[in-house]
Amino acid sequence: MSKPKLGDVAARAGVSPTTVSRVLNNRGYLSQRTREKVYDAMRELGYRPNAIARSLKGQRSRMVGLVFPTVANPFYAEMVYRIESFLADAGYRVILCNSDDHPDLEEQYFEMLLSNQVDGIITGAHSQVVANLPHVQAPLVTVDRPGTQKYPNIRADNYAGARMAVEHLVATGARNILHITSTVSEQNLRLAGYRDALTAAGMTPQVLELGFRTPLPRKRELIERYLKESTAGERADAVFASNDTYAAMALNWARTRNLCVPQDFQVVGFDGTETVRALIPELATVVQPIEQIATRAVQRLLQTIESGRQGRPDDTPSPHESDKEQQGSTADVFPVHLHEGGTLRAITVSS
Amino acid sequence: MSKPKLGDVAARAGVSPTTVSRVLNNRGYLSQRTREKVYDAMRELGYRPNAIARSLKGQRSRMVGLVFPTVANPFYAEMVYRIESFLADAGYRVILCNSDDHPDLEEQYFEMLLSNQVDGIITGAHSQVVANLPHVQAPLVTVDRPGTQKYPNIRADNYAGARMAVEHLVATGARNILHITSTVSEQNLRLAGYRDALTAAGMTPQVLELGFRTPLPRKRELIERYLKESTAGERADAVFASNDTYAAMALNWARTRNLCVPQDFQVVGFDGTETVRALIPELATVVQPIEQIATRAVQRLLQTIESGRQGRPDDTPSPHESDKEQQGSTADVFPVHLHEGGTLRAITVSS
DNA sequence: ATGAAAGCGCTAACAT
DNA sequence: ATGTTAGCGCTTTCAT
């Protein structure tokens, strides 16, 4: 028999399908003898319950969709790794979607996930697609960047992190601090932190915007050209980058030019993934607590899923919805810390 | 209505469920008018087909399971990213499983995937669990390391890559070449390549084995201690590492010690992911064609899935099974190339 | 060109 | 403590 089904087990054990189902789910009254008979039959047949059928019947799939730009980026990779691990522990499977920062793809993926009856979605996608989802049928949690107020957002304190990094640079005496980022926008809190810190110090922001979907080699070119030009006139002596890859590129450029790091040129990145810290331990960076963010995102999602399963027999919005969201928006910002590698000078206590 | 179903659409359009299904699947004869009526009804209701129900009925889920040690490792991250992209293009969704090099977890994941009726599995898991899977009901393709002869294996030419790297080191005049690897075993072809190259050059292999599940910081300690000891007595002047992370750690150690790279100390890694090459472009490494491997793995899987869907009404093994596998085992090894970064000396043509 | 009815594999009332 | 029955949402013969 190719794929034994519950009925086959029942027949073999000489009981009804219901009984087998009960054994499977450990529900209701079962005599010990029956249990054993059923287990034996299962083993003999190599029975494996069909999760698809269970989902259809039970109105829950125990699947969660993950929509992120690309797991090829270490930050998202570690995030996805963590999220998957926590969800697996909780008995959920994960459908992975790499949206490549592409709004169309993102939307398709959301459609697909809902079609697949996922119990929830965690997304760190960049575009505003999330905000425009009409009524998503599944609980949704955003990570890293707030797509909208409609859903809880879990993230690091990007603004504080950026400010801390730039203020540190200022304190070390850097006079000409450049910023490299993917995209310039209102929501870019790292950029905001940089700007505010610079302005407070009486300096002028200088920002290089690379775009999200620019290929890596091209980004590298852009960074090198920008640095070359910036060091030509008024000499740039520090870079604060919105992620570690850009920071590494700046650092590599400086080394190629035989600039003395950190004496003549300082670099600070953002993210502080384990990957990058293992590869370039000397790179100073603002470290995000990825594991904490992941844990919290999963918690929030699971609690929404569970609460949704009990109450709300119809589509009446649950009472505390807005409260919960407010909670979410404010409480789910995690502190970061500055990893002071060799690419950043220590602050000398001035007298 | 919370979640409109096919029947609701039918009612609204004034047709039978069958007709709606036909429109959905674009099958059979449909009048243009009917088509439009149905489409309108779908739009008005915000209908979204239930993929779970489709799977149950259709005996195919269009889901593929991915079992890899951890997507937190850039190599697997890029592999998974590529595989997911190709599969998405082909209309398949991906269930991601991080097995953490843990045989028990691996086994659980395989069980889970089969329970979820995946149409196939692609795995780069380390353990031998794959070999012992009794009769996996789904097509399976292994990637990177051959778990067994039972399934096709797609990978880079690890042996040739290692040999090439080590022979290059020998040719540059390195006299004391260490190897750092995760695990020493018969199947470790990078290790084999290293050994053979060294032996051929009349040198003695010296291998540091770190283990798979050792935490990164601990690995770093082990590497540094090993290098310290090795440079104390007979001075080590080169490291060939089985991946770029180990290579980077060796490199960082050398820099800390103010060894001149590559004059006094050379380093070559393995994998050559885009991530690492962006972060440490100067690191010499054996580059695997990840995208090619991913494409081929997906191709192989899809072709097996498709072929399985037509013939074979029962569980008779399909006739050409062994042939296909032989093909797979031999033809699916991809050539690598050596990226000569600044951590490797050029070969001087001797007279 | 369209519809009726059965069933994919499982679970949950509702019996007994 | 166990069995009967209906049905989750969809597709698919087999009619008409």
C-alpha cells in the first residue's frame, strides 16, 4: 500500500476511524488495549497523518509565512533562522518568501500565503505593500521597519543607534562624517539619527543613497567614487553606514588607499550580525539584538493567532485590538549597543 | 462574509461550483459570458482559492521542503535564496527547515515535510539521516554533500577545488600548510584534496577539526590556539580552510599578530559567497557556483516530480531509476574556480 | 457549454 | 469507551 490512510489503520486495528483519530490526537477516553492496537497498526503500515487533510478540517494550518527582502543578506538570514527555530519549537512550519525588495513580488507572495491558509505572517519587507493590504485574513507582524500602524512592529531602536554611533564619531573628533544608506525617506530612522546628531554638532549631513535593488558590485563602485570625491575636497574622515556591508566596502576602500584606520579614517556600520562579526571583528557597528527581535515577533504573532482562535466566532473585530496595537508600537523597540571595533577610535576624556 | 468560498462565488454568479472551478483552472469549455460573470463575482467577493483544499483533492501541494543546517551561514543562505527563487518561478512554495546539523531535528523535519505532503525535498543536511530514510514518499535531491547513492547529488567539485588551492599554495613556495575543517571523514572531499596535494608535494598534512555544532567564538579560540602552536615550532606559513569563515578567522589572527599577508602567511578559504566577497574581497577562496548548483538541483527535482506524476500509478519503481541516478551522480558536479585575493601570492613562473 | 454528485483524508458532533 | 455521520473547500468523472 502506497500511502496508508487513517482508514487503513482503523481497519487493520479493527476499530473505527474515529478511534484512530482519537489516539492520534490523544483526545477523549481510550482503553490502553485499543491504544496499543492502533499504535501497532500505525507502525506496521508506516502510517503518517496527512497534515493537509488536518488543516482543511481543522481550519488551521500551523503554517506561518515569512516575507523578507532576501535571506542572502546576513541580517535577514539570521532573523529568518531565529524565527524559524522559534516557530518550529512552537509546532509551526515556515513558508519562506524572498521578495527581493520588489513590491509586485511581495504582493504575489502575500496572496499566495493567504491562499495557503497560513495562520500568520511575519514580514520585514520594505515596500508599502503591507499598508495597502485590504483586509488581511491572517495575523501579521512586521519586523525591522514599520510598514504601517495597522500591525505590530518589532524592531531595534534605529534612531538611537544611529545617533549613538554618530555622536561617538563626533566625540572622537571626526569633522567630516559621511552617511551611506539604501534609501532616503521619512521612515529611515537611521538616517534621521545621523542627521540630528550631525546638526546638533553643527556639521552638514552628506548622504550617499544606493538604492535597494542595486547589485552589490555596483554599490561598491558608487561607494568608492563617492569616497574618492569626498576625500578630494574637504577631507572625509569618517563613515557611518546603515549596514555592515556598506561599512565593509568603505573600510576596504580606505585600506586600499592606505588610509590609516582609525587614525585618519573611521568606519561604523549597522546590524552587527554574528556572520559579519566573525568575518570582520574589527568593524565597529551598531549591534541589533536579532534574537530578541525574532523571539518577540514570534511571541506577538502566536499570541494574536491563539487569541483569534478562541473568541471571535465571526468577523467582529476583537475588543482590545487597538490597545494591543498601541502596546505593540511602543513597547517593541529594542535597545542596541555599539560594538567598538578597531575601526572606531575610543573617546578620550577631555579635561 | 469572512472567507468566501468557491460555492459563494458560484451562487453569486448564478452558476454551479463546477463552472467556477473550470474558470479558475481554465479547463474545459466556457462561454465568454460565463467567464466574465464568474470573474466579476470573484472580484466582488474578494474570493481567494483555498490552496489547502486544492492540495487535498489534487494530490499535489506544490510545496517543496528545504532542509539545510542553517540559513545563518552565508553559503546556505545564498543557496536557499537561489533555490527559493527558482522554485517560486516554477510555481512552488518552499518550507524552510534549519536542522542545525542535528540528526534528530533533521529526522523530525523530514517526517513533518512528508506529513505536509510536500511534492519534493532538497536537502544539504549533514548527517546520514537521509541515507536511512526508509522509503521517502517524495522525490529528494541532495545538495553539496552526497548523503547516499540513493538520491541525486548536486555539488561543486570539492576535491578539485581543494587540490587546486593547495597546489597553488605549494607553487608559491609555502612549506607548512595547515588545514582547518569542520569534520574529518571519508566523505570530506576538501580534506581529501588537501591531503593528496600535500602528500604529492612531499609534505605532511596537519588538520584542525572544529566540529559542526561548535559555537563560533569557540571555533575562533580553537583556531587561534592552533595557529599559535603551529607557528611556534615549525613555522606555519599558510592555511587552507574548508570555508571562508574559518579562513577569515585565520586571517584576522594573522593580522593581529602583525604577520605580513601574503608574504609571511597565506590564507585560502572555500565557498566564495557574494556576501563574503563583498565583505572581504581580499580573501582568496575557492568559489562555488552556487547559482548553478541551485538551478540544477531545482531542475532535477522538478523533473523527477513531473515524471512521477504521469507514469507510476502504483508504487512500482520506475524503470530508469538507476540510470537517472547514475547520470545524477556523475554529471552534477560543477567546476569551481580560485579567486586570488590579496591573501594569496601569485605563482611566479620559475625558470 | 454546464451541472450533480462523489470523494480527497481527516475530525467533531452526536450517538450508544 | 467506541462508532456513525457529516463535512472542511475543492475537483472531477459522468451526465445532460
